Amino acid sequence: MYRTHTCGELRIEHQNQTVTLSGWVQKVRNLGAMTFIDLRDRYGITQLVIEEQSDSSVREIAAQLGREYVIQATGTVIPRAAKNTKIPTGEIEVALTQLQILNRSELPPFTIEEHSDGGDDLRMKYRFLDLRRKPLQEAMQLRHRMAHEVRNYLDEHGFLEIETPYLIKSTPEGARDFVVPSRMNPGEFYALPQSPQTFKQLLMVSGFDRYFQIVRCFRDEDLRADRQPEFTQIDCEMSFVEREDVLQVFEGLAKRLFQRILGLQFEHSFPRITWQEAMAKYGSDKPDIRFGMTFNDLTSAVQGKGFGVFDSAEYVGAICVEGCAGYTRKQLDELTEFVKRPQVGAKGMVYVRCEANGGYKSSVDKFYTPEDLSSWASLCGAKEGDLLLLLSGARMKTLTALNELRLELGNRLGLRPHDTFAPLWVVDFPLLEWDEETQRFYAMHHPFTSPCLEDLELFDTDPGKVRANAYDFVVNGVEVGGGSIRIFDAQLQQKMFKVLGFTAEDAQKQFGFLMNAFRYGAPPHGGLAFGMDRWCALFGGADSIRDYIAFPKNNAGRDMMADSPSSISEAQLQELSLKTMPSDKSDK
Ligand code: ASP
């Protein structure tokens, strides 16, 4: 038997018991007469002690130990002289009578402790060591518990977990596909699923009624902190449902997770706002509603006073930053620099200080009277001591820039704490998005999303105005999930493909299998998918999803540990009927 207890288990109640532990040596402290060893496993850390009077063989072995050696240690549980209140085993230590090295370790490239001294690249290269660290062990546990709760809840609600294939025909979800060459079909390729969208719809046609899958999805996109080329969705679909049915079931799931994982109870329904309102008030379709600072449209109030920048703007919006009239020149300059960054995209920023004496001080005093400024303040609900910040320009661009400014201020003012959660549903998205560059419409969600039926007439006259029967689940400015009621009528689906610029032939070629299925009695259906990695990161209080994925890729899409992607042999290429083009790898 390698162990009688784990390294996180022993307490003062175990005093005088003889125990055997196995684990990794985190640290050895040799104080001459006494040697202390921190022994670690998945469950915690226990201090082992070797005293002067300990057996000489034990002392000899202890002298050989290094970091990350795997050992088995037997001894007696004794109370600790200097208690460590920071760890659950901190009241005891184990006085060793036997010690055995089970395996040696090379010196690890970074210290494997709660706070590591390894840089990102090194930790990614030695991910198997990084995963030994407590924060990552906890992240994997959180992920496991989430998956477990999801399965329990969905099972209780009649959902069946059904697997769908990974080698498929491309499903457009707006990203590039990863493709896999087919040896048996030379010159032909599978795509890896961007999501199981078409399959789950087919399962509804097959009568499965309530489906879910915790499933890997693949998208060949540029990476950011919250994106990975392969990520996991909690993918769900239901038949004979309207939007309300879907939202009810999955609000229940979200509440269950908040409660079981974080101990948070949400008594009331999650707020719902329309996409229009989200954009007008927050400049974002995934608003962080933990704090106010919503937008005020001042366009008509500020125009006609000779200030060209405002007069020529399609939209002028303001946020009221409470209690910040005292911001210094330097702070305001910093914010101006912030909004001018290319990622934010504003040309400049106007401020109005609502001073404590009832006066106003602004960067546009030349053009506006104190009465003008006072009227803006009252439109924004500002009081003495508040600061107004205004951005102007094309409407959509300005709204999104103002969103960045609002979030930045939220961060600076500590209004976005990791342990406060504000979930909501965003509904009534536009069905289509016009792309200036290619001069065509794209599906904002995906091509299978049903339009709101009351907007159907607009399809032929003003497609850009048609609303989608789609919804997103948003928490703290993060889109945690999204879905829609689907088109289940082959004719409407065809119409949708047409608006999206597919010829009948293209549509048949790409989605013939789905349209065919729809000819055999497709039930009304709808569903959604949650981003599992994001949800875990959010609950864990992290910005990056990487820590919640055991083996993630870096920002260049590389697995630093296994060093992939990598080239394949000439023989493999031949077998696949493939030729590669010479590429310049010097910048890799
Ligand atoms: N397949 C969609 C997505 O990945 C989710 C859904 O509509 O159910 O975003």
C-alpha cells in the first residue's frame, strides 16, 4: 500500500497514529538537527520532519532528496510546535520512521509552488509540471465540478448526451475551418466542426427532443486571451419550444451552477435587454451591468453651437463618472490617449467637470455657455462633483468606443470585482449584418437562426432590419453562451441562404443534407451553446481561459510542449496525395 492518507487529510485528531504518505517533495529545509520536507499531492501539503534521533537510514535518504522527488514516507502524526494556519494540515507534522525514494526528478525548470517563478513560455513547455501547481489543480477541479453539475441538471431535465462526429463537412459559424485530408478519398477533406450545429438540428429531426453534449469545437481564428483554436461548448438543443422555454431551462442551469459552484443564490429572473437597448446604453452586445455609467445621447443637445466636431457628428454620447470631477489634467490626458488607441478608435474626448460650487469647467468652454453645460449635466443626471465624458462621430463606432471607455473607468474605479456576478440575457439581435467590404449580408449568429416571425415581411424590403429570434447569455461583460430558435421550414431556410448570397446550387452543395432532412418533418426547435472554458474562467475569477484547459495552445496556436503543429513525412504526404508549398519558417 503506497499510502494510508493523502497529503491534505491529516489533522490534530490523527495525533499518535502511524501513517504512510506518498507524493512529491515540494521543498526540503535542512536546519542541521532537523530536516523538514513539504510533501505535496493533489489534496494538499503535509510537513514531514526528520529529527536528530531519527533512524540513520532515514536521515541518509533525506539528504539525497531534491525538489519533485517522488517519495513514500511513514511516521507518527505529532502536533506542530509552530502551527501554520494557512493550510488545513498546519497543526500537525509527521515524524518519519521510514523513507523511500520512489522516483527521482531532474531539477524542475521553475519552482512548483502556488506562485511560480516560471515565465509563460516555460510553463507552457512544461505544462505537466505547471499543472502540479495549486491554482491549476484547483482550476481543473472547478472544471470537473462544472461539467458534473451540467450533466446532472440536464439529465434531470430529460436531456440525452449524444456524440456527434468530429470529421464532418464544414459548418459555417463565421470562422475558418480546420481541415483534415482524407487518405481514402484523395484530394478531399473533412472539416473539424466549428460546433455541432447541423448535427444537433438533425437529431431534432430524428426525434431526440432534448439533446446536449459537452463537446470540443474547432475554429481557426486569431487568438486572444479568451480564445483557443479548440475549445469546449455545452451544446444543447430542444424540440417543440419557443424562446421562452429555452431561456427558462437554461436560466435554471445557470442558477444551479451559480449556487452549487459559487454558493450564490439568484432569487429573481435574470434581466433581459434587447440588442438595440444594449447598444444604446452600453455600446456592447455583452454589457457588464455590475455598474451604471450608461450612455446618454446628447446629439441634439450639443449641436448648432458652432463646435464643428459635434455639429458634423452622427452621434454624440456621454457617460457620467460619479464623483470624479476632481480628475487631474494628467488623468484626463491619459483617458484621451486611451480612447485614441487604434483598438478604441475615437478621435478625441471632451470632458465637463461639474464642480462642487455649482459651476462647470469643460474642454469646450469656448463654444458652450454654463447653461448649455448645465443642461447636458441634467440630461445625464449628473450632480455636483461628477465628471462627464463625451465622444462623438459615426454612431456605431462611437458607441463601441464609449463602451471601451466605460469599461476602462469601471476597472480604474474598482467597479468590476471578480467575485460579483451580474448575469443577463440579450435578446432580439439583428438577423443580418451588412459588410461594407464584401458588400453583402452575413448571418449575425448563423444561417439557421430564425427571424422573428413578425419581421418576415421586411425580409424582401429591408433585410437589415429583420430581428433574429436569438439570445445571448452574458455575465460581467463576457458572452458565456448564445443560441436561437431555428428555421425549420425548408423554404424559409432557402430564402435565408439567398439573402446571404448563396446560389441555390451552393446551398444545396453545402447544406443539402440539412435541407433534405427538413423535407421529412422537422419539428420546431431551438437551442444554445455555452462556452465551457469561459464559464470556468469567469467562475474562477480569471481573465484567460487557458488556465482552465489542461493542455492549451499559445497565442500562435502552438502546443509548446509537444511542439505542434509540425511537418509530416514525405511518405505521409504521398499517402494523402498532398504536396506542400515551400514556406518561410524563419520567423517562427
Ligand atoms: N452553434 C452555436 C454557436 O456555436 C450555438 C447555437 O446556436 O446553439 O455559437
